[in-house]
Amino acid sequence: MNSTKPGFDKSDKVKLIIEASQRRFGLYGIEKTSMREIADDLKLSKASLYYYFPDKESLYSAVVKKEQAEFLDKISERILSFNEPEQLLLEYANARLSYFRTLLNLSRLRFEDYSDLKPAFRETIQLFKEKEKEIIIKIFEKGMSKGIFFINDPDSTSSLFLDLLKGLRISVVNDKKTLFIEQEEFAKLLENTHAFTKIFINGLKFKH
């Protein structure tokens, strides 16, 4: 990585650092990845890496933000390609689960370490949830305009929907020592998520 070549600025270097970190976190998880290894991958000195990111948690947070942005872009494209609100909500639930599986597998954290890491990107997670709510509310509003959904408070209902999806995910990892989700567990969680979302959709169809 040569920062002296024409057109190569700080933002380019930050982007390359995040991409390299994403690959290494994906292979080994944050727990087994060191800043030295990331610096070596990029042929940077460790001091140079710390210039851009003061610690591993802030670097992981940047990777999370990248994953979130990519997810939101993809789901926004899907929403534009579907017209039926029921299908949109099912697609969103499935895509969201796949995203969180990627995110959890990037970490491979032990539960005792999760509480230590979480403050480093709590704000990132909260901002992501707000963006998610905006998408869900748009889906609800589309269903309401078509006379399919009957929702008194789209904002609260979207929060409830996202919290219940989170509960399903937690139910799978709750008894595990790590946050890593295996293929068989993911398949079962996908099945449960699909079933729950259909039940939730049916509830939206009743006038209150």
C-alpha cells in the first residue's frame, strides 16, 4: 500500500484498512485477530494503523458500519423491486437474518467479551436500528395505503417487529458459549423467522 501514488488520500487508506479488517475478522473473528496482523496484511507499521484507528474495537465498529451500509443498500434495492407489502416484510426479515449472521460470524465472540465490546459500537447499532425502522415504516405505509395493513402507530409497531426478530435470534445463541451461528442453527432460525413474520403480517391485517 503506497500512500504517495497520485490520487491516494487518507480516505483511500481508511477504506483499504476496513476492507482488510473485514476479511480477517471474517476468517478468524475479532477475538483471534490482532492489530499487528491487520497491519502486516496491509504492509503498514502498527503505529500507522493506530493513527487511523486507536484500537481494535473502533476498527471493528468501522467494519460493522460498512456491513450495515451494504445491507441497507441491498434491502432498499429489494424494496424497489417488490410491490406487495407482505412479500416486502418477509424479504426484509430474511435478508436481515442473513446480515446478522454475517455480523455475528465476523465477531465469533465469547459472551463474556460481548459486554466489553458492545459500548464501542452501541451508537452504531442504535443508528442502524433507526434506519431499519424507517424502512419498515415505509413497508407498513405501503400496506396501509393499499388497505392491507391496519396499523394505529407505525413507529411503535416497527420497533415491536424488530425487537421480536431480535428475540428470535437471541433464542438461538442464548445457550451457546460463542455468538457464532452454525449452518443447521441458521436454517432453523430462518424457518422460525419466516413463520413468525407470517403470523405478524396476519395480525396487521385485522382492524383494531
